[in-house]
Amino acid sequence: MDWIGAKIGGCPSTKSTGYRQGQDSSFYFDENCLQYKAFMEVMLYFAHGIADAFGAPDVSGCTAIGAGDSGATEILLDAIDGVRMSQSYEGVIRWNTLLSTSTQMFLGCPPLDKLTDATYNDASVDTSPHFMQNLSSSIIAVQHGDLAVVAPWLDISQPLSCHRSFRFTIVQGRLGLPIDDSFHGPVLQELARDIAVIETQHTEDVSDYDNTHKTPVLAPKSAIQILEDESETFCDYMLVSVDQTRYKLLMRVSSNLHSRMVDPSMAMLKLASQVIPVSCKHAKSRDSVVPESSTGELYGFDQLLGRWGDTTKRETISPDNSSEPESVTPKTKKTKETQKPLPLRLSHSLNTHFKYKTALALTNDDSVFVNLGDACLSCSLQQAVASKETGCARWIISKARDPERQVPRPKNRITSAGQKGKLKAKTTEMVESGTRLQEATEVDE
């Protein structure tokens, strides 16, 4: 602010002052103030840089300073959030905030929180207060007129990387979702509006099922062996309209025994934050024993799909309106030092990218140790046991060194002849424009 004041001088009128110099300097949002205009011009150029980093070829959607800061100020506030009160905290960079700024610059649309209430948490109130479950839904596509942008990491059957994950792919035409095949090509579920925001859907809570049908627990010093996972996987998608301009992308992953909603954005978030690769110099071995003073649970993909998830207790409201876990009373509260460690949860060796990313998406915000074939099982177990996170689950995922890129086939197809006839009536032009939603998820390896 001092730099802005030095460049353009003080305002001649106190009433129109946007910025007052001195010990009690403060900034007032007054569009008639030269200092305010200079600040907004800086924010505009900053927003241009964000859009360029996301892959926008131009910023024709917003070039005037009078259009406001285009969300650039909110990005800066997120970056210093918490740091203002204590230097021990770190700011955050939010996908939804950066995407909102980029779409305003490129598409010329209003801020995403004006198009939809996607920034608010819409998770079930019966879901325990885990960090990731309290995150708002991730926006993975925005349609504005005959242009749209799509997140590049939507297809979790491909190799994904954190490198350049904050970007979008541009699609011309109206977005659509392939739901069946016909003689003329794929049959699509197309967006019904020219302006739409597509979000992901959180996964379901499976704690009731997991508590009712207990997984066999391996006692300390029990033999354990990691095998190749041969489970069959299926995946179905559906677009559900939940508001005038708001859609939910439902991604249901199925196996032979279980079927569950999966949020693909959670896999990307895990890759960017809490995946710990394990390596050692020993001979690679998939046989070991459960460490002493620990227990373990071993899952194939078929089982982890229906059991992995939140490991904390559900939150209930006590008579004094304070939040307490339902299984804990004031007399029996346990400190972190006396809490019994949760079992080590291990997976068999997952042989496809889809299985691996799905498993990551189901581990919430607990630490995940990933063995890519560079460590023996004993070292993987010891590193997980040495983790200092008391009271948190410890996940050990074994992944094939060269996993296959296998796209799971849909489990449910449209079988009604009447429905097929109506869908086949769509024009070839609509089909060609709609297939770009699937094409837009291609990730550069």
C-alpha cells in the first residue's frame, strides 16, 4: 500500500480517500479513488497470471479494471489465512478459488460462488467431522455458453501427477457424459443448460457396516503375505441436476461384493499431500509378520471398497451443545497418550491405476504409506508403526511397479428399448460435442 501511495500520491479529498498514510493506515474500497484503481489493476494482472498458469489461451472474458479483482484478493487471503495470527500456521491454496479466478478471466462468467453454492459443505450431517469430509465439493467442470473447462485429473484410471495439476482442459461445445453405446456411436447424457457447474460427490460413510461385519484382525507376530489383487472392478457415471445451474457427477465404483460412491478429487488431494513412499535396500519380499504391540488387517480391493473410510467416531450433540464422540463419556475420556493404536490396514498389491487411486480416495486425511515395489514388507510395516500420529489410522497400500491403465467397464447399462430409442434420436452433432467431456480428461503422461 505504501508503494501505491508513493506512486500516485495522496487523494485530494478525504471523503474519496481509498488509502490513508501514516501510523493508522487503512484501506477503503472506493472505486473513485486513484489508489483503489491502482490496487485493482495490480489484482487484475495477478488474475491474468493465474489464468495463464491454468492454461487459458487468452483473458478475453475479463479485461476491464472496473470488473473488480476477479477473485485475486481471495487467493491472497487464503495464502495468509492463519499466518496473520501465528507464524506457526501455513496458508492454503484452494482449487475452487483458483479455478473461479481462471474461469472469470477466460470464460467471462461470474464467480463460481455466484453460479452455485458449491463452496458450502453439503456432506451428510451424519458423517463424522473428519477433515476431508468437511471439505466442500470439488468443482471439476464449468460450462459457460459454448465453451467449457474440465479438470485434467478426473479420469483416475490414468497415471496422475501433482505436476501441473492446477490447470484445466478447454472444451468447445456442450459437455456430455457417455452412458451407453449404440449403432451410431456413444449415447450421451448432455447438459440441459448453457451455464452449469459440475461438482463431485462425497463418498458414503461405511462405519456401520464395518462395525457390524468385523474384519479378521491379525494378532501381533502373525504371518502376513501380500498377493496380487485380481478383483474385478466396474465404474458407472451419472450427472444429476441439483439446482438451476448445478450438477453432481456421481461416480459409483463396484466390485463383486460392494458398490460405493467415490470422489475422484480426493485421490488427487491425497497425492498432493499425504502419500509417503516407502523404500529400503533389503531384498524385496512380500512376506513378513505383524510387528509386536500392533495388529493388522489385510484387504483385497473387493473388501477395501466396502470397508475403508473414516476411522473416527461420529459426532453427536451433548446436552450442553458441545460436540462429543458418541462412544466417549467425560469419565472415560482417553488422552492421546493412552489411546489404543488402531490396526495397520494393508492392501494386497493393486495392479491398476484405477484401483490404486480409488484406495487413496477412501483413506481420508490419515497418512498413507505406499510400497511401489521398492521396499520389503517388513520395512513398510516398521515405518508405519513408527508414525507419530496417535489415534489416526495407518494405511499401507501395495502397488504394482507398472500398473495397468485399465478403464473399468460400466456395470449398469440402459436396457429399456424405449429409453434407447429416445436416446438414439439425438443428433450426430450433439454426440460429437458431448464426447469432449471424456476426451478432456486425458492427462499428459
